[in-house]
Amino acid sequence: MGCGNSTLQHQHSLTKKYEAGTIRITAMASGLAPATPYFSPYTRNRVKQASAFAQRLQEVFTIYTPVAFNLATLGQIPASPEGMEFSNEHIRQSKIFCTLGPASATEALVQQLVTAGMDVGVLDLSTGNHKEHQIVLDRIRRVEADQACTVAVCMNTKRPNLFTGRLFGRQPLQLIAGQSVSLRGGSSDGHVEGGLDAKSGRITIFVTTDALCQIVKDGSTIILGDDSIVLKVTSISSDKQCEATVTKALKPLGEHCQVIFPGCAIPSPCLAQPTFNDIKNFACAHRVDFVSAAYIQTAEDAQYLRRFMVECDHGETIRLIARIENEVGLRNIDDILGEADGIMLCRSSLAFELGPDKLGLMQKLVAAKAQAAGKFMVVEGQVMDSMAWQPQALPCEMSDVAHAIFDGADGLLLGAATSIGITPVQAVQCTAAVMSAADHSLDGRQAYRHIHKTGMGDSDSELIEPFEAIVSGAARAALDMRAGLIVVLTTTGQSAYLLARYRLGLPILVVSQSEEVMRRCNTVRALFPFPITQAPGDLLEAPLQEGLQHARDQGLCPSGCRVVVMAENLADGPDTLPVLFTRVAPGDAQQVWDGQPDNRVHRTLCPQTASLSIADVVTTAPGPRHTKIMCVLDPAAFTLSTGSRHKPKRPEGLLARLSMGSPANPPSKGTGTPVKTSPVKVTAAVSPVSGAIGAVQAGQLGAGQGGELVHELTALMEAGMDVACFDLSQGTLEQHLDLADHLVEVQQHAKQSGKQIARVLNLAGSDAHIVSINTASQSTELQEGQLLRLIDCSSKEGVGVSKRGSEDTSLSSSPVVLHCTNMAAIMLESGHKLVTDDGSVEFEVVIRDAAKQQIQVRSLTAGTLAAGQQLRDAAATEQAGESELTAADAKAVQQFVHRHFVEYVAAPIRSLADAVALRQALDQVEGTAIQILARIEDVRALPELDKLLQRVAGVYISRSNLPSQLLRQDLPQLQKLLISRAKLAGRISICSADLLASSHAQAKAAPAEVADITNAVLDGCDCVALSVQQMQIPHASTRRLQASDSNSSWCTTDGLADDKADSDAKARQSGTFARRSSLNAAMASLSTVLQCAEGALNASAMLSYLKEQAAKPLPAVYTAAISAVGTVLDCHACLIVTLSRGSQLPLAIAVGRPPVPQMLITDSKATARLCSPAFGIFDLVVDDMDDVTGLVAQARIIAQEAGLWNGRDSVVVVREDDGGAPLIAIQG
């Protein structure tokens, strides 16, 4: 059977095979009664309708994430009004699944995990045996009894054993692109070996499946290992052998490599004998609560597995979770939702099949469909994976967790972090904290309206079942009454499960005597179980009052709040409709401030709207990129003429992380796709690693190093860099100026000579930022008089120290070592004082070592110090002129103004006064034309955010420098807040994150990183900053793979050269080519992720949001810009041509997020560079703008040649008349 065909025939053939086994499977047509439905018949019909409705909306399935929060929820200011209690206690509603393994299987650790927040313990039968897992299961049950809590248990079934077989001589096989190979199906044991036949020259690879030639067909793609080897099937030789051609081979093929068939239906492991044995002899025998079945591909798979479970003893009580792991399962998601009780999205497996570019969109679509169908959905795939080897999660991972909750997921599965991680308890605690903050950032009323519309259709035209109507009415009543709690008295849990899908933001207390119902609550968001000894029956008041008292004691609701109660099955019969009534929580009623809008608190709605279909996420056809890319360049990794540099630490690690495919072999389906130019700008910050590409490739360069650097920067610009950022916190001013000189030469000699690259000068400011602390928790409790050592991260010694600096105990006699950036700001003489940015801890400088950029300080006060905080000169803090430029920053601005004009200056802004003072300081150094990008580094700036935005050109969101007063779990919400407010103010936003920072040893970006980039685009950021300075310090996982000698040489990513001798010119030349190719592949991969995210943007919803939320009255230019975008949507135009000498009009149009490119025609290069970071703007600089008709015709030709316009559809022309008023016209 070939790819794309129905899998049903194949499943029947497998069924016949297993009927002769030890476990007899009843045929599907035998009339066996189905398993007990998860919902009542009313709900079952509703699920069918929801699935059919979702199918009808497949082309335009709208995903709406109504994130809304108050500034009071971020940090401690502004405080709640005097005399009022703040009701948001941040009770976590989302669920945490933990894979239990060697690092977490002891009873003590299980107890700690439950205390930290584990809701479901997952036993993965792909590893270990029944006896080992039974021991862990018994420990969970004992902990559950000891702590009087509810913990559900889920069993993961085995994945299919699709691997390559043994090789001749047990030696790896080096493949070359273009080679022909033979693949043979069947088990490969010690008597059968593959490899290169020396006599015939044929290469044979064995695959451990008898159905190889049923799975593939001519043209199918086969991926071996970690996407490093890709084959394409050319013919089918027999029922067990096929011929293929090698299309990519980045490293040798080893034994037992995983085999993946993208887009092909594989023999479902849920119909395999081992799965039946595991279900009968473990899941049913030990009465686990859930079975998570691997590779569910069709509804028939789920039906068949459920029927088998019903036949087993105690199997009728087990609920089925369908794991979506390949394209076939994703295509059949609507049908699978009608049969399974829950969905688990396996992002890692899907990334291999479909590539990582659309993982964020897949997650949103599956979560939305599951929510509409009333089924719970769990996200799996490298969640918080970095905490497997370090005690602190990356910002992109916390953003990934938060956005999974925003997307509608009920829970997340922690894998390596809890099964083999060094700090499993901290991983659960960190996940729980991020989830709690995200749970309470959703607007319940907006979420209810959306799910009521998409889950049930238009109530005016479609019949709603009575059961659904009553549940929906309970949700609406809770919102209208501003209830603090919903209580559901139930014997089946049906109404509670369905009520939870509305995402009201309120806890739902489920009161039931059923142990099964209690455990199932641990998988559904917002449900909190409260067991009672007997069924509620007709006597409701006693169990209801017990439940209300329990809710009040546990902090689920405030005293005296209103409570909506829904009770089902009051009379005999399973289908009795529930009844609704209200109660009041115990305790004295208090005036509760719930954070709703008033005169004292500003509430911000930050919605995210996307339009997706299954076809959108399984096929790749991206258009031009609109989001821009900024590269942050650090001269420390370059070989510059101003001085020597240190040899960098494995800079190819960056290239390996960034390249999601082989540059020599263009990515195919499953490995990424060729990328066109995108309207989204990419800001390339000139960082040490980025800039070092040319220098590193050439080794320690001599007199010709400048030319090599120009060559490399040219390649960087041609790869897609739109903005270059010079970060003064890294390197010296002279090095940055030298780098800027080379960038000017690049623009003069690059092939894209007309492309204008914006330049951003990122000022260091007066603070040093603590990057890491050599403690397990990345924080320390300081005692008065304690000594600490501060080291510059960019120094040779600082680079050699990892984030887990505790591995190096020989730093000094000081037990606590802080690794900081911008040490120059605090290199003070002995006796001077330092203070943290929040003023909580004060230090005195004891020893100053200027040569090594190190100081030793003594703590003058006790307190807590954590990574992410900032240190500053205490004397400068007390001065009134704190907002002015430091001497070093002022000198840098003046030098850049004189030698190289910069369009933007990014500076730390702590208040409105800072922005005013910075503007004055720039004017004094002849920088009147320079625009300001605000780096918000203090929560004191948030109350004045709207006023501050009127003083600056945009915001630069660098998460490493966000306010340390905020908890880390609040950072994703702060990013959404800053982007939304900037958008409403008509300002640009640049988002800097650890893009591709955790994939040190991978060929693909991690799911968290892809989701982070996707959500930044959907939130509305204009430009993504590729910040790579952090990548100079390898993570612990990478260090384990490296040689012990930190100065040892390393190989290029594609094996073209092994730079073991700097004097080997030939090796250096090969390395240069290899790294340049990897960089191009990296930029192309990032562009693909951006393009895919842009394809899901809902321009109409974005425009409506701007109209409704923007402050009135709107300036004339913004009114014209909104009209222009609306015209594009109304007439289905494919291009906007804007003629303007200034930047205000094109930037205003970019704020409206038009779904088509905007071609800016201007006679000012300065205007073109100012617009370079903005969304979707492509510049065309001309000498004269008098001939409007001719310029528009020229723009149409250029746009068509560049692939920005199809040459047929309408074009919207926007220009300014002689008085400066915007004019809009449509050309056919």
C-alpha cells in the first residue's frame, strides 16, 4: 500500500494475523457493545456535530487566544485599591504529566513531584519491563494514600520498532548524496548484515518491518536517524525490497537508527501483539487510569483498541488517549477526536515527518479542534527539556509552556526533565509557576464567546442539544454573576468535562463518589476533585456544603463569593438533564477587587487570532516573508583589524543549531522547504558569533582578514539580514566601529546593492546584568559580610565557565561567583558601593582586577540574589541625572553619528523621564535624526507605558534584560503586553529571544524554539532579533559530547574539513565554505518558520482589534493607513505601493498588518533604513519622485520579478498629495 491511501485495509490484514495469537481480538463487525462513552448520549451527539462542524470549517478554522491581564498581575505595581482584597490567588488550573524514569522513580521523589504539582504519572513501556513499572505504580498509590490526594496514572504503549539493521563489520556506513541503495524489510539479526558489498559495490540497508513495500511507493521519502540522512524511493523491486537514492547524508549511517516515513501510513503499533500484552497484563491488571496509544492514525485504530480493552477485565474503566505522531494521524484528527477520550500531540515525532517549521501552528490547530469537540489535549515533545541538565529553564521554554496554555491545551507532558533530569522537582515547580500565570491571563468572557461559536456553530441556525445548552448556560451564568467558583455534583463527570472546555478562568470543583471520575479530573483543565463517600442522590446540601468549605480552605474561591452549582443525575436514569442553582461560599462577604477595568488599573487585551486548516499544517507553500530579521553582532567572535581576538568556542555549534537542513541538499518535505523572501524583517544583531563566521572560517587571519570579513557579512546580508545591531555590552567601541566599517563596505559591494540595512546601536547602559550564578538554583541567599566574585561573561575566563558554574570550583576563595555582562559599568575602585536594580541588596567593592575584568565584593545587607538581576553604581542611582547617557554610551553615539549613521538607538528605559533625557542627550551629540528603541528594564515604566511609547519609535524586547522585579513566569505575558501596546501606539516592536539557542547538538530547532518564534509573529512583532552571543557558552548537554580539552579543534557541520591545524590553509578554506553554507541554511530555516507563522495571520481580526482598541481620535495618517489595509482586504489586492518621502505613512500601514507586501518608493535612503525593521516593507530608493505613474509601473515590474506580486491581481497605491494628505487608489 502506498502513501496517502486508506490504512483500513492494512489494519484488517494485521488483525487477521493477530487473531491466531494468544489474545483473541473480536472482529469489529461482531456487534460488541462499544465502551462506556466518555460523555452522555447528548454529549456524544454534540461531539459528532462539533467534529462535522470543524470539518466544514477546515479551510478557515479560526483560533482565538484572548489573553488579557492587568499591570497589577505583573510585578507588584500598581497595588490593589486600598481596603480591597485581590482575588486572583494564582491557583493553577492546567495539568502536569510527568514521565517517571530513573531520575524520579523513588518513592521520596514521587512524593516531592506530587507536592510540586504532578497531576498524572506517566509510565512509558517503551523502556523497562512490567515488574519495574509495577514498582513505580505501587509507589504512586502509596504516596496518593499518604498525602490524601488524587494522582492519575497513564501508560504509554510502545512505539513501532522501525530501525535499521546490523552492518558489515559493525562499522558505520558513509553514504554520499546521489548514491543508489537497496532497502530490505524484515528482522535483521546476527545472521543478516547490510552495508557495502565489496564485490558488487551494492549498498543494502535492512529495515525492521515486514511491511516496508506496503508503506512506501515510488517517490516516497525515508528519513534515517536524526534527519541527517534522507532517501528517496525510486522503485519497488519486490514485496520486501525497494530501491532508493541518497538525497542527503550529513554523517555516517550507524546501526539501529530510527526510520521515519513522512506522509506514509505505517503498521499501527496499537494493533501489535506487544501492545495487547501490555494493555491486558499491565494496564488492565493494575487498573491504570489512561492508556496513551502510540501512532493512532485513524478512527478505526481508536475504535479497535477500545473494543479490545472492553474485553479485558477492568478495561472498560480505562480511558484512551490518542497520540498523534505522524501526518496520517494529523489528517484524520477530526475522526479520531470522535472516538478517543483525549489527544496527545507528539511534537518531536511530527517534527521529523513534517519539519519543525509549523509545529507551533499544528499545536494551535489540534488544541482548538479538541476544545471544540470537548476533549482534553496534552502537549508532548521536549517540554522544559533544558532542565534535564540545568536547573533553570530557557525563556523560550517558559514562553512555550505559557503559549500552550493560551492555545487551549489542558496539560503538558514533561519527558526528559523528570525521567532523566538532574532536577526533576524544580522542573515541575517551574512548569507549575508558568502555567499558573498563564491560566489567569486568559479572558474568560472572550474565550466563552469564541468556543460557544466555534464549538456549537451559529445557535440561530443549528439545533443545540439540551444537555449542551444547560452546560453552556451554567458557564454564561458564572460569567454574568462574576462567580468565584463553579461546583458540579456528578456521578459520571460528563457535565464537568464539557463545562471545562469553555476556559472561564474559574475553578470547577467536581464533587463525586466515583474514584474514576476523580482521577479523570487530573487530565482536564480547571477541574479540582473532591471525593465523597456516597452518591449525592437527592440529598445535595450536605456534600455541597462540604465541597464549598473545602474550596474556601484550599483557596479556590474567596469568602462570601457567589457560586454556581450544577447537579446531574438527581433522579434515576443516566441521561437526566442537570439542574442549575446558586449558593454563597462560606465566610463573611468581602469587597473583592477582581482586576476588572476601573480608573486605577489599566487592563490590556492581547488577542492572538489565526486562521488554519489541516492542509495548511501538512503542506508547505509559504509566501514572501514579512517579518524582519535582526542580527545582533558581537565583535568578540570576529577577526578585526583593531586587535586580536580569542579563538571562539565551537562557533559551528551555532551553525549546527541554526541549520535545519543541508545547504548542499535543499530540504524536502519533512526537512524544511526552500524559502522565498519574506515580508517579515529579520534583524541581525552583529554579535560575536555572527560576525566571527568569516574570521573563524579563515582561522587567525592575517593582512587579508578584512576582505574575508566583508565576504562573510555580504553572505549574511544576502541570506536575509534586514537589520544589524551593535551591542555595546559586548566588545569594545573600537571593535564595533571597525565592524561597522566593514558593514558599510558590504552594502557597497553586495549583490543586493539596493537593499537598505538598518543599523541599531544597543547601548550598554549603567547596569551590569547577572547572566548566571554558580549555584544549582541559579540564586543564592546572601548573608551580611559574604564575599562574592563578579566575572565578565565575555572574557576568556567567563566564557570557559558554563551557566552551571558550580562545575568549576577553582575560581577563587569566594564560594559564589556571578557571571555578568557589561562589567565596565561596575568596574569601580575599592570602597565604592553597588546595589541591585530593585534596591534589595547592597555591596561594597573589595578588590578590583581591571586586567581580567573582575571584582570581588562584600554584601552589606542580607537578601536573595538571582540570575537576571542587574547591578548598578549606588552613587549614580542616587543622583538626579540617572536618566542621562553614561560617558561610554555618549562617546559611542557620537562616534557612530560621525562615522556611520545609525537609524536607531536601543537604550534601557526605566521611566518616562529616561526617554525624555535620552532624547535630549542624543540631540546634544548631533543625533537628532536617531530614533529611540526602548528596552523596558524596570516595572516602574509600565504604568507610564502608553505615554512612554509616544516618545520613542518602538520597543526592543530583550528577555535577558527584562525587569528583574518580575517573576520569570510573568515574562511571556510582559512580552505580549509590550508588543500589543506598541502596536496600538503605531510603534514597531523587535523581539529578542533565545532563538535556536537550545539546539546545540541538533540538526533541527527544538519545538519550544519554533513555538516561541511562531507566537512572536502572531502576537504582532515586526522584527525578530537573532541574538547569538549566548551560544558561545555551550550547554551542559553539549559539553558532555565534547572533548575534555576546551581548546580542542572541532569539525565543520557537514564534514568538509577538520580544522585541527590553524596553519592548514586548505582546511580553513573548506571550513569557510561549510560554515557559510550552514549560515545560509540557518537563515533560510528561520525565514521558513516566520513565513509559516505569517500564513496563519488573520488580517481582518487584527484590523478590527486596532480599530476597537486604539485610542481615539486617531491621527489622520493612521486613519488613512487602516483604510488602505481595509481596501486591500475588500478588493483582494496582492500588493501595496506606497510613495512617501517620510517614514510615518509606510510605518502606519505596517502597523495594520496587511496580508500583502508593501513596496515603499522613496527618494531618501534614510527613510528606507528607518522602515527596514517594520513588518512587510520592501524599499525601492529612487532619485526623483515626480513621475508617480512611471514609479508605480516600475514598482509593479520589480515586485513581480521578486515574487512579491503575481502580475494579475489589483494593486493598492497610497501616496501623499502636495499638502501631505494621504491618497488611496486601486489599480487593476
